Amino acid sequence: MPGVVQGAERIVLLLLDGLGWNQFQSHASLMPTLSQFGGSHITTVAPSTTATALTSLVTGLSPGEHGILGYRMDMGDTVMNVLRWGDDQGDLRRRYPPEIVQSCPPFLGSSVPVISKAELEGSGFTNAHLSGVKAMGWRAASSIPLIVRDALAAGENFVYAYYDGVDKIAHERGFGDYYDAELQTADKLVADILSVLPADTVLIVTADHGQVHVGDGTIFPSRDVLDLVRHQSGEGRFRWLHSMRGREAALLEACSQYKDVAWVVTRDQVLDEQWFGPRISDEIKRRMGDVALVAHAPVSFDEPLDGGAFELVCRHGSLTADEMLVPLLATVAS
């Protein structure tokens, strides 16, 4: 933790979704305000994905403890998209109440002001990781600094703000002119927040994960693999395969063809090596698959039910440095 945080009476924590440390370092000239902050990088959680990392950030718990193990998660009778809190049949909030699936309170149970997109208020994932907070939604990113200002003026001494522009542009456009423009926009947001802070307030900036350019590097699992699979979960760069009963060893052997582009690991290996932390309940273990394809090359493993409105250009979820290293930077308002 940057030294300026120690003893701070007021803190604003800004999370820039998708801003990896390596990307920040290679584009530092586009982010002059943030580049003046003190600090360095930290390592995010596995998988390096928003649902898992944000839940760890606000609860202070490992994925094995809070149980949000990825973008799409096996719930026993269906695979749930955690960010949408639904499956291909629709909303799952009644069948899987978010506050029960993830019951650990955020911010040690304190009612912290959370400044995030207004459209996210009341969503399944929001209720799962931000229950009990003071929701202060924004409809335009330009409002974020003003809402921060107002929260502090009302006497709050800790404020959490979330901005997702960097992640969205990286997914849709990849690295390039659009990404560069978004980094400049994010840096202006940092500067604008800093400009409204009372003196001696600490502004901390961090992220949930970085990005890897995948482009058209999509791998469609072979028929000899799919014939051994009941269903899939996770995401393109951390793909869980759930084996047909009794075919776990055969599935592992079939997946060995991907060892040149991915770490091919079993559930037991992930548990033994504590990828999700040292503590994990049997209930949460059941959300894992039998074999994971965890990409180390710039590829993504296709799953038809994992698609969206467009093909993602940049992705994340795996354990490479580009995805796992994120900034932890801070400064004091003067």
C-alpha cells in the first residue's frame, strides 16, 4: 500500500476496470495525471475477471472464500452468467438469491457510498457483492467527480467509485487509437476527481485485471474433447470443462493437445496449488469443473453459450502478467 494512505482521514478509491499495470506502463504518456501518483503494481486474483476480482476487492476475501469463481459459474442445475445473474433461459435472481450465493458483506459491513453506473443498481451481481452500500449511481461519467465531491461534503470519509470505460473499449476495439483515447479520458477522470477533493484527502486508483489482445485467436475445442464434456463454465481464457461421469482422466488426456497454448490443469491441481486461496468449502468446490484450459498464449477457447453482441478483441481471465498485474497508485489532494 502506498505510504500516503497510512493515517489518511478521508479516502476515495477509484477502480478503473481493465487497466492492467503493463498496459498502463506502456501508455504512461497518455495518462500524465495518474503517472504522477506514487505506488506500484499488485497481483489480482484468479481468474483475472471482473466478477471475481471486484468481489475480492470489496470483501477482502479470496475467491475460494466468497465463491464467485468466474464469469460463468456452475450452479448445479445450470451455468450462470454472474455479471448478468442469468442463463440462456433468463434471470436467476429468484432461484439463486445473490445475497445467499455470496453472503460476505462488503467493506466489513459498513454502509459505504458506492459511485457506479445507475443502471447497475439492483442487478444480481451488484446485490451479490455490494449489498448494504449507499448506492450513488451516475448516468454520465462526467458526474463521477461531482458525486464524489458531494459524498465527502456530506461527511463521508471513504468513497468507492467504479468506471468501466477502459475495459469496454479494450474488449470492443482492442489496443489502438480508440484505446489510447479512452486512456486519456480515464486520466482526465482521475484529474477531475483530484481537483474536487478536500485537502489531505487520499485518492487511490487500482484495477481488477489487465488485458491480452486475442483478436481472431479463437480455439474451437476438438470433437474428441467435446464428446467427453457435459458442459463448460468460466470464460475464454480460463475455460472449465465439466466431464462426463467417469471420463475425467480421458478428458485430461484429450486436452493435452492444447498444452502449447494453455496450462491444462485438473480441479485437484487448482485446489492443491491454492489458485483460489487456502480456504474453500465443498459447496464452492462444486462450482469448479474437472479440467481447466488456462491460456498462456494470446488465444481464447470458444464456448457457444459464452458469446455476446460482438467478438471480443482483448480478453482476460488467465494468469499471465498482462492480465494479473494491476496498478495500486495513490496521491494526496493539496
